[in-house]
Amino acid sequence: FSLPPKHSMTLLMHGRTRMRGETTTTKTTTLLYDGDGGRVKKTVDDGSLMTWTTSIGKLYVCEGTAPPLSCAKMIFSGSQRIAIKQVGSGSTSYFHPDHLGSTSVLTDSNGVSEQDVAYYRLWRHPQ
């Protein structure tokens, strides 16, 4: 993991295992958890625009820069998250896990990739 020149990041931890936010030279991210340890709110402030993400349990997530927020429903098969359906438009995206169970690809209903995620061990980016 590397930051562009003249950028820095500070991770704010709650206890030893739960991140409560991060601060970079361009934005501040704040995380709020419920009593069971589930994240219920994420706020990102880049100095000019603030984005809110609110989670309602594991089933719903709402996000946006001002009310009304755009909401989506998470769809599970057992404990595995398999899809997310937008409440307003009805469009569905599908999660494709890697061999460890983390999401590595998100596709639309036609199988077109919407997001590819790469994970690197120990915060090291390949050279």
C-alpha cells in the first residue's frame, strides 16, 4: 500500500482490533459501531463534500452526500453475501469471493465487472 507523494495517513483505532477512522492529507473518515461491533455509520469528509454511509444491520446500507440517501439491500446465501440490490432502481450487482472469502470482483446482472479488488499482504504493494 502506498500513498502519493506529500500524502500521509493516520489510522485511528478503538482498542486493538477495530478501526474507528482514518485521516489523510485530503480527507477524514470516521466509523461508528453498535454495541455488537457492527459498523452502523461511516462519514467521509474531504473538506468540501461529506458522504454518509449508514448500515442497518447486515441487510441494508444507505449512502449519499445529502438526504434522501440511496439505499440498497444485501442478499445472503447462509452467511455468504452474494448480491446487493438497489432499492430505487432495482438493479442488482453480484459479489464474487476469492479463495479466502473476501470479495474480489463485483459484477452487474450481465456479468460485466463493476469493481475489481486486489488485496496485498502486510500493507505492501507489489513493485
